Amino acid sequence: MKKTILITGATAGIGKATAKIYAKNGWNLILTGRRAERLEELKASLMEQYSAEVITLNFDVRDKDAVNEAVDRLPATWKNIDVLLNNAGLAKGFSDIQDGLVEDWETMIDTNIKGLLYVSKAVMPLMIERKSGHIVNIGSIAGKEVYAKGNVYCSTKHAVEGITKALRLDLLPHKIKVSAICPGAVDTEFSTVRFDGDKDRADSVYNGYQPLLAQDIAEAIYFVTSRPFHVNINDLLIMPTAQANTSNLLREE
Ligand SMILES: NC(=O)c1ccc[n+]([C@@H]2O[C@H](COP(=O)([O-])OP(=O)(O)OC[C@H]3O[C@@H](n4cnc5c(N)ncnc54)[C@H](OP(=O)(O)O)[C@@H]3O)[C@@H](O)[C@H]2O)c1
């Protein structure tokens, strides 16, 4: 029987690359994000390229009613979600904490922490009922260390680490696996979003070294979710070879 993955934030970067790998491997896909047009384009290309079965759900993870309604309205067979990939997330701003914008803090906290909780809360009962499922949260090296001017973003990713551990504990009796995949620098739209569309500033984040590609993380996610039932990969920290930690990068011209 075909398996089903629900991916939050499938319109770009890691989520989009992950959708392609699962489609290629014959999974059914529930793709979510705010940009409806991008979701439809991705759906059409995955259907054409891999004959994939795809449902798109257009919602903002910060809107708990929209999250619940979208999951509720899934056709019954699509409620058999085998893997939930909590990937939607973002950083906003880059400044010392005393200079940070409260609106940026709220956007990050609402998306990266509360949004992840809302989606998990909507999907968990479906997994508990079937005593089967795997929740994969996208954390970050920023969830393990704090870097200068990264304060609130890093804190949201530390929270993802805590939530991941709590989910694993509480879902243990229900036989639901919980994993975290924690990347270092990945070349996606992440920095463009962080710097409000300033492409030059965003590109400078990835200058002089080879960052990870979204595909690298997507492959790791697929690996983690295709282990036998008795194997769970709790936590995977994946870095570019040129990045030792959040702050030490080997940049070469
Ligand atoms: N890139 C990195 O260096 C890096 C490193 C470590 C961890 N991460 C984490 O990886 C995850 C994916 O990021 P990415 O690098 O792939 O960035 P990206 O290319 O900007 O993609 C982010 C995705 O999240 C979605 N998203 C953002 N806010 C949302 C909201 N309120 N509701 C629904 N969807 C939302 C976006 O979709 P819409 O805008 O269409 O809604 C988009 O599909 C994030 O959790 C990020 O923190 C990234």
C-alpha cells in the first residue's frame, strides 16, 4: 500500500526538494504552504514527472483554525498520514536582541514554534488512532548553539529541539516515531526571507564556500523515514563540510 507524507512549507527549499524525493519513491503527497500558485505548479510537475497522487492544502501554519480545518477536510483515505514533516519555518531580522523588532520575534515564534505545535496537534490523533506514524521536525544547528544576532531565531529552534524530545516521550506508548533533522547552512530562500528580499545580502551568506543543498536534507529525511520500524534516528545534525559550527566557516575566494 502506498504511504502518505504531509509536508509543511512545500513551496520552496527543503520542503519542495523533499516532495520530489517522496514522489519519485511512489508516496502520496499532501503539500502545504501559503503560496497557492507554487503549490499547484509543484503538484502539476510531480503528477506529470512521477504520476504522483498529490493533495495541496493552502494555509498559514500560524492560523490554528485553518490548520484544523485543512486536516479535518482531508478525504478519509488521505488521513492515513505515515509521515508528518514539520518543515515550515523562517528567520526574520539579524540584530542584537536589544535592537530586534517585536513583530519579527512574533512571526518567528508563531511560525516556528506555535505553527509546528498546531500542525502536530491536528495530525497526532490520526496517528494515535492507527498506532503508527513518524513525525520529523526540521530543527537547526541554531537549535543547538546560539550565534551572534541570531537570538530569537535560535531560541525558536531550541524550542523545536525541546518539543521533539517531548513528543518522542509522550508518543512512545502509541508507537509513533519522532525525529529531528538539524541542518547547518542550506542554500534556499531562507536568507532572502530573513533579509526581506535583499538578494545581495542573502547571497553573501553563501559566498566563498559550498553550502548544503535542499536536496541533501531531503535525502536525509527520506533515509530517516525509510528505516525499519525498530530503528528510530532521534536527531541528525547535518553541516556543510566548510562549516564547523554556527560561526566558524571556511570561506575561500
Ligand atoms: N536554509 C537554512 O540554512 C536552514 C538551516 C537550518 C534549518 N532550516 C529550517 O529549514 C526549514 C525550511 O526552510 P528553507 O531553508 O527550506 O527555507 P525556504 O526556502 O524559505 O522555505 C520555507 C518554507 O516554509 C514555508 N512557510 C514559512 N512561513 C510559513 C507559514 N506561516 N505558513 C506556512 N508555511 C510557511 C514557506 O512557504 P510559503 O511562504 O509559501 O508559506 C516555504 O515553503 C525551516 O524550518 C528553517 O528554519 C533552514
